Amino acid sequence: MVSRPESECGDVVKSIPMPTGKGAVTSTSGTVTDPVVTGIGVLAPTGAGVEAHWHAVLAGKSGISRINRFDPTSYPVRFAGQVPGFAAKDHVPGRLIPQTDHWTHLGLAAAAAALADARIDPAELPEYEMAVVTSSSSGGTEFGQHEMERLYLNGPSWVGAYQSIAWFYAATTGQISIRHGMRGPCGVLCCEQAGGLDALGQARRLLRTGSRLVVSGGTDASLCPYGLVAQLTNGHLSTVEDPARAYLPFDAAASGYLPGEGGAILVLESAAGAAARGMGHGYGIIAGYAAGFDPPPGSDRPPALRRTIERALADADVGPADVDVVFADGAGVPEADLAEARALAEVFGPRGVPVTVPKTLTGRLYGGGAALDVATALLSLCDSVIPHTAGPTHLAAGCEIDLVTDQPRDARLNTALVVARGHGGFNAALVLRRPEADRAEGECG
Amino acid sequence: MSEFTLDDLREIMRASTGVDEGVDLDGDIADVEFDDLGYDSLAVLELCGQVGRRYGVQISDDAASEMPTPARAVEFINTMVAKARV
């Protein structure tokens, strides 16, 4: 398992020092050291596949419905984002299905889609130059619950051998690595909802230290009684009965969030490597990244988010004025929303930049959430349109942000910031740049 | 209980651990190594667990190394079942 690079630093925020210099970076073009995203695989409540997801996001079509993986009647939370029409047998080799959790099925399917999208045949590339780094928050919860039921109903000999590998956070990374013959550096980041960005930060690091290609991003799926009960302990899940009003980030009526399953897997390559394959800048450039960790509860020190954002912008060598859109974390928890809105207002000025939270359509996907936000942000850059935040209607007092609501907003977009916060103090920020301007719109990817 | 057969094993293999694409479990698999059928040591361990629960016998983890092929597995399991019946 990869340790989170900054987590040992308390509330200290710093961007990861890179072995190669970035002196030539400008605000409009990447350098050879900036990785690009050449493939995206999406399995999300908004749709299976990039196109289905993006259409649903622009249409404000929610993937949230009553939980149907189990009977949620007796639980306080009954709505969640669930991937529509997913059958593991359509995507996962038969042998792997009983060995792996639903979350890994989603990850394997998304990884295969991302590689196909990037026009990569792993068999043609050196196996030790391909790496896999994913994000996971829950591990194989549903699989584990099933085995625990066998343990307490029948006894230890009924616990299957595959429990040993299926629950583990690194299972999805490992199965992707094995399936596609990728034997370069592999790891998993467990930073709750921030993990999707941290995985991409680690992927970028690997591209700068000898890996040719990194399969990264993440999925999560913890919609089983055990998983849901574990999530309930933080007190932040919304129990509002109306699925359209349960998750309203930055709204005066914010009541927490709804959970969801799925995520996105991305293929990252160096810009030079992608260009050599004729992929240009793909969907866009990962221009900057930073991570931070909040001080403990009760501390009088400020939260780490503002400095995390500032360090990510500095790492990308851009200023606040260069950022055209922010994909916010949008916890839906009033105090967390206020803290995030304040950080954004401090960096960009009050209502200084359009802000959006498309994840109201999916719920929070934990390990998969920020990776899906990055996929959505890249599509936004490519298509010059900011998807709106479905749900919120009245900003909470103190949230001085330009939240894009009601309908998508057309805009010339060069640079996007993705913000993610994970329960327990994790903060991460990632800066994305659209592909070079000489690529016509609609040619992304 | 009647004797444990290769077909019984096939059924458990299908149900418990799945089948690789390109592997025909109905073919002549008796003397093909589990490895070549796509079943690693963990898969054989899982098979043993399933057999053990279904037939009420205890098959130790070390037993996996004593059953490199389906034919040897059937032989070993029958020995265990016979012992359990005594």
C-alpha cells in the first residue's frame, strides 16, 4: 500500500517536490513533464460509459434512487446513487467474479474501458513500465459482509478463501494489474473522498520516475447494510426522504449527503508519450496537484483547504485569475460547505469563479468520487461548458460563491480546479488544463 | 453417500470459483494440472473448503499440494470421505 505522501505532515501543506524542473511551464500549455489523460472509463450512477455520463450530467439527470442492492426499509438512509444496468458477467472474466467484490468489478470494467478509449493494448508495451494506482475508501465491504454472515451463521470453515484477497483496499489495483499485465509500481490510496485526486497525484509522480503509463482514478461501492451502517457513523448522511432534496451542497437547506457507488478510471501518460502515439493532449493536462491535512478538531489553526488550493495553483504555475471553473467538493454538510466556500472566496474573491458540484447527481462516491469529478471536469474543458449543480436553489448564508445552478453555462474554459475533501481531514486539489488550443472542439480524447 | 466423482468436482468448480474463458471443464481435464486450468493455489483452497462443507470432512490447507490435478483431487477427497464414514 502506498502511504499518502503528505498525511504525515499534520496540517502542513506542500506540493510534492518533483525530480524534474517545471521552469518552462506557462499558463496555457503543458511541458513534457505534465501528464495528460488519454483514456477515461466511467461507471457511475449517471451512466455506464463516458458519453452516457456526460449527457446525464448536462441534462441534470440524477442517478439517485431507492437503494435496490438490499432492502433499505429499516435504515435511516434509503436513497443512493447506483450504477444502472451493470452486470459483472458482461465486463469481468468469469473466474474473477466470485473472487472479487462489486467495487472491483466496477473498477475492472472501468479500467478496460479507459484502456480501450486510450487505444492502448497492454500486451504491446513493456510490462514494468505500466503502473496501477487507484483510490479506495471502503474496500470489499459487500463481499466481506457475505463472508461474515457465513462466519456467524455457520462457522469459520464456511468463510471462503477469497475473502483473504477480495476485501483488501488494494484488490482493485491488484486485479487490474494482473488482468492487463501491468507490473510497474502499483498501489492504493485510502483518503476517503479525497483519494481520487491523491491517486492521480501519485500517478503523476510515477510518470516522472520511469513509468510510461499509469492506470489511475478509482471506484467504490459500499451499498450493503454493513457498508451503509459504517458510513452512518460520521453523522453526515442525509435522511431527507425526497431524493431530489436530500443532497444540496452550499444550500441553506443542506442536510448532509447521499452515498453512491462507481467512479472513473483514467489512463495517464506523459505528454511526450501521448504525442508520440498520436494522442495529442488527450482529454487534457494534469497541471498541478497538492494535498493537505486538517488540524485536529478543536484546534484554533485554520483548515488546510485554502493552502492546499494555493499550492496546487502554484504547482500548476497559474494564478487564481487563470482558473475558469471549480469543481467543488460540496460535502452538503453546512459547516463543511461554509469552510469550503470560505476557502474558495479567500483564494478567488467572493463569487470570483464559477463553482459547480455535479456529484449531486451521483451522491458521494468516496474513493471513486474525485476521479469522476476529474473525468467530468476534463469533459467540461473539452466541450467549453460548465455543467450545473442540480438541486441547490438558495445559497446558505456566508457561502459567497458563484454556484452554477439551473442549467449548464457555456464558457471559454482553459483551466479547471478540482477540490476534494475526505472525512477525517484529507484535502486535495488538482489543476487541469484543456488540450492545446489548436485542437478543434469535440476532438478531445 | 455414493462416491465423489469428477462430475461432482466439475460442478463445485463451476459454482465456487468460476471458469476461465477458453477452458472446457467438460473436456478431458482429469490429469490436467489445476494451474493449467487457471486454478491457482487459492482457488484449490476454496475448492477444498466447498468440498469439506458439502461432505462434512476436514481438508487441511496442506492438502492443496497433494492434489495437483482433478483426478488426484477426486482420489484424495474419496479417501477423506471414506475415512469420515468409518
